[in-house]
Amino acid sequence: MEVPCMEDRKAISRLKQGELNGLETLVNRYQAQAVHAAYLILCDRQLAEDIVQMAFIKVAERIDQFDIERPFAPWFYRIVVNDAVKLAKKQERDVSFERQLDEPTRKLAKWFTDPDPRPEQLVMLKENRLMILNAIQSLPPGQRAVIVMRYFFDMSMKDMSIETGRPLSTIKWWLRDARKRLRSLIKAPQGGLE
């Protein structure tokens, strides 16, 4: 089991005492990654920001229910992912393959690129990022969620099962099916998504 971060513990203790600067610490620490995760599930930047804002409000309202001996991140990200999946299912809208990457997603993608790429590499990288993002956006919300939890939050399948309240067999099936769909959509080698 993961050990809670000392900075998180202090922030949660302050929040439990009614000090809102505890929430500010948690927002500064987890907001960016949470918005990116929600965006990958919802495919809409504004909705992703709204989901994360509401998640922090839920944290403030439910902080007395939180066990300070547990790590904060999985609990918080579970709220974000669950709310994003619920909203994505509720919307039941088709995702356009012509969508362009928004600025925060472009910034996130830069973390994975060569600092001095050649022009042809830049074109290829942009095309690959767009192809991968479009492939993820074409998955059903539940499968988007497991891809985000596994590859964005680096969660194990066991942790994903615990955090979502779903059986391990369901998580394994969703992840396997999502990988299979992504491979067919992006035509990656069989060993590409592990």
C-alpha cells in the first residue's frame, strides 16, 4: 500500500480543521494532472476543468470521511475519473476525428518529445499525437478511464479495481479490449501498449 505524502497529510489536516489553504495546497499539487486525465476521458477542455473543480469541492465537503493514513491521490483521482466517465456517458455524443489538440494537451505532449527535433520529426510527432488522441477519444468512456488510470496515473490493475469498485476481471477485460481497439485504430505493433 502506498504511503501518504507528508505534504498531503498536512494539507488534509488543515482542511479538516476548516482552513481552506489546505485545499489550495491540494489544488496546486493535483489540478493539472487531474484536468489532463478528465480531458482524455471527456475530450472537452472546459468540461474537464469543470469536473476537476467539482471534484475539489467534493473533497472539501467530504474531507472528514477521508482516512489520513491513506494516500490522497488515488482517492481524488477516483472522484475525477468516475465523474468524467459519468458525464461522458450522459453526453452520448460522437467524438469528431477532426478535433485539434488544445494548448494544454500540446504542452503535455511536449514532455515526450526530443528537445531539438528536425522539421520532419515535428510533423510526424504532431500527426502521431493527434492519431493517438483521436484513438483514445473514440473509446467508450469506461475504457478511456482505464487507459488514463493505467498509462497516465501508472496505476496497477489491482489498484484500478480497488479505486473503481469493479472486479479485477472487469478491469482486465476493459484494459485488454481498449488496447486491442487502440492497436487497430493506430496500427501499432502488437507489443506497443503494455
